[in-house]
Amino acid sequence: MRTALQAPAAFQGALVEWFAAEGRDHPWRRTTDPYAVLVSELMLQQTTIAMVRERRYFERWMDAFPDVQTLASAGEESLLKLWEGLGYYNRARNLQKAARIIVAEHGGVFPRRLEDILALPGVGRYTAGAVASFAYDDPAPLVDGNVARVFARLFDFDAEIDSPAAIRQLWSWAEALLPQRDARRYNSALMELGQRVCTTGRPACLLCPVKAHCTTTRAEELPRKKPKAGPVLVTEDVLLARQNGRLLLSATTGTRRLGMWQLPPLHGRPAGREVWRGKYAITKHRVTLTLFEPAQTVVLQDGERWFTLAEIEALPMPSPFRRALEAALSPTPEAG
Ligand code: SF4
């Protein structure tokens, strides 16, 4: 393992030059509005660029909530609806909490100091660095999964990169290599190198603009991570209850999906015919979701209501339930 690059300026130059010629154009790269940058960064946590772009999540959010004032005063249901399909809904709630703090404590002006950005809900060290560098072009370092992978290979670093000591080392490289000028372009370039060239699995070393600076001979084995525990298997049995063209839904409970609507759990009610079964994954859980017709007249429980299909279309609903409902109600339901 090496601890420093021999020619950091040449590394920075090669990276930025490559990015100027090859960098992708994304909607969030056309703005330096720190609020818009924060929106894109929270969206892109846990979600791929392709998904955010294909379904225009960023553009639709910015059309609906173009500034912190609009977001601060929006109803929670409207923001959850716009986030539907991205999962991890606390990110949307945190965005609204951040907007409210900016309105209440910063006079509606997005903070400039790194400590103030870092104090916003949902903002960790990476996100604060992204906002400070992408919006303000401030020399703020950042390390995300892509950058960690690039550094692990660049320095032939074989520690488990999710250990506290390795995280400190990665951040210290990020600080040491960061140029004092043009941090926006440099940080974007570093992340994009990890996304498109120094990828997981087999990196495209022959096309790599910083190949001359890279010290590893075992790129495909790096980075190393702590072994993960196996998935937790869960079953989720719910009712597909219909009445006069309406469907029964229940308000979700628990913090993760709070404020959304889903098919109601059986809650001890007898299940009739199974109408659909499918699987989905959420964090470490592998869930088998089964929809049953009710075996007898449904007695409503707390938080349950009948909705028309048009009303359901407009409600925020976790995407596994949305997909299950669409499949179960389609003329030729397919098992998922
Ligand atoms: Fe990654 Fe290969 Fe470039 Fe090294 S040469 S930084 S391993 S893509």
C-alpha cells in the first residue's frame, strides 16, 4: 500500500481533463443552487442515476418544490407521492425538515458554512462536501462508495473499507488530493471515474485517465469489505378487499413508510383465496408478499379506508404494494 501519490497535481489534471471531455451531463450538474444540489444528492443516495433520470424524479421534484420556501410549506403526502418508487422515504422527510430549518433559522437562505450544512437533517459528511463543492465550488472533500473504491485501488489499500480506521484513511486521502481551486469539477470527476471506469467487479483500466498514478495490480479484488450477514426472510400477508369498485387500504405504521398507504395486513382476519404472490427486497430483508381475498365480510380496523382506483393512483404507496396491486388487478395477473 502507498500512502501518498507522487504527483498529485498531475493526477488532478488528468482527472479533470478527462471529465471535461467525457463527463456526463445530468440535470443537477446544470445548477449551482445548493438546495437543488441537496435534493439530487439525497435522491441519489441508495438509488441509481439511471433510475432518477429515467423517471425524471429530480425534474418533477424541482417543478413541484422549486425552493426551500415551497418545500417547507408543502403537505407531507405530496412529497411522499413524488418520492414514490425511490424508497427510503425518510430522505424526503429530511429534505422537508432541512427546508423548514433553513426558513426558520437561516432566513430562507441556504447556509454556506460546512458546519451549518452538516447540521441539516439527513446530511452526513459526504453530502455536506457534495453541496459545498458542487454548489459553492468550495474545497470540501468527499468520499462516497465510488470514491472509496477508486482510492482503495489507487493506493492498493487492502483494509476493509467500512472499518473506522479505513474510513479515516479514505477521508485523509480525499483531503490530501483535493485541489484548492475547481473542487466542483474535481469532485465530480472523481465520482464519475468510480461510476463509469473504476467500477465494481471489473474496472476498465485500459481506458482509465489516471492509470499512470494507480498502484494496484489486483483491482478486481479491491476494495475489501466486512462480510455481510445473510438476508432475513420475512413473509407479509395482506388483504385484497374490494367493495363496490373500491379497495381497502390502511395507513402505514412505523417510521420508514409513515404517511403512506398500503394493502391492509390480515391482523388475525381469516384469509380466503390467494390472488397474488411476489418477492421484494428492502435493506437486509427478503420479503414474500402475498395478497389474499378476505374469507368473510371485512370489519375495518384503525387506519383503514375504502378508496376508488383513481384515488389510489394519487396516494403515496410503497412501490412493492403498487406493483403487487397492478399485477393482481391486471386482466391476466402474473406471479411475481
Ligand atoms: Fe481504477 Fe484501473 Fe484506473 Fe486503477 S487503473 S484507478 S483500478 S480503473
